[in-house]
Amino acid sequence: MKTWTMRASAMRAWTVLLVGCSAAACAQHQDLGGSPVDAGMATFPSQVCSASSVDAGTPPPVVAVWDGYMEQSFMGTGDDQVHVVIRSTDTGQLSGTVVFGAPAPPPATPANSDSCDAVDPVATAATGSAGSLQLLEGFEYQLTGLTASDVRLKFNVPTYQPLATWCACQAPFPGSTTCLPNVAVELFDQREDGGTCAVAPLDSTGRITEKLVTSCCRIELCSGSACKCDQSGCSYDAAFASTFDLSINGTHADGSALHLIQTQ
């Protein structure tokens, strides 16, 4: 028999307060231990994921390649190498990619909305001169905000770009900007395996209306900043990014976090 709890000390449980609930609603849902449960079980909306069908076409010609290292390193492997490729169209429109650490195959397409594939960026080890970065080792990031001149190279690396396919597979909720209901909710752990959780939306009286069962990792990712949603669907939130600003001197480009040499 499956046992659910509202705040049992022997089991992991969280209270998630999402932006959008009223001040009164948020205040009364800080602790749901005494809330009446009058709810049935239901499945969290899910769908089969599909790979992107967008054809990027033939990439523009490569105009520069930079190789080097970052001040930080991946704690699991110790890798710190960096590989940057800059491309340009005939009209001078720049695009580029960067790989941190050892190159790796692209992440596999998640099976469905509940999948917990290991594509979540991890924190790199910080140094005295450079703070920790949230990166996925081996992933080929598409640069944003790219500018380049004879003396400066600047670009942004979107933190959650590795989760683009996963976020696109999430189902939006009416009135919510995340892939969770836009209310205060409680996450429940299942006693047997700890791998299944439930979102419990609350009505205006503080009563749990239903329990939506899904994977715990899905709720943790959706309660963070990785995905943003509207009525048309969900996508990764490109507003979260690391900015790199390097000074170029000949074939060397140096910043507080990266040190590169132009190899092409």
C-alpha cells in the first residue's frame, strides 16, 4: 500500500511557493500539516517528447576558432578546456558555439515529460579569481549576445540551454509562467521508493483539490528557473546566462574566467 505524507520527518518533503499566489494564499500555505485532505489521485499532465524538427540549414563559414581553458573546472572530471567557434555570414552576422570540458554527444531526447535525464547543468569548482559556473560538460552551447572585434570578444552562455528539449516537452498550466500550477503546492514523497512525488494544488479555502502524481525530479526542475511557459507551451529560460568578456591581444584572448588562443 502506498503511503503519502504532508510533512513526515522520515521522508523528504518540500513546500514550494510559486510566484503568482496572493499574499494571503501564500501566507496560509506555509505549513500544510493541518490542512484537510479531500482529494483524489490524478496523473500529472505528460506527453511524449520529440526531437526538434527545425532545420538549421548549412552553417555560415568559420571565421575564428579559439581554444584554451577556464579558471574553473568540472568537479567530477577536473576538465577545464574550452573550445569556441565563431562563424559569420556574408553580411557580417555573427554566430558561435562553445564547449566546456571534454566534448560529448548531444543529450538524448527525453522519453516523456516525466523523464529525468542527466542533462541538468552542474556547478564548476570556483577559484580565487573566478566564481562557480552552472555548465553541462561537453554540451555545445549556442552563443547569444556575441560581439567580436580586434580587441574584444564578448558572449553569453545560456545556463539552461541543455534543457531546451526537456522544457519544450512540459505542459503549461493555465495562468502559470512555469510548468507547475501557479499556486502554493506541497510535494509528497512515496514511501516505497522515494522516486514519485505529487503536486497538491490548493483552492481558495486552503483545501487540497487533488494530488497530481509525477516524478520528483520533474517537480524540482519545474519549481526552479529552468523553464518558462505561456499558453502556447514551454521553453528553457534564456534570460539566465553567464557572460564572458575577453580582451584580445594578438592571438590571445583573456578574461577573468577564460584564457584562449586563436588556433584558426
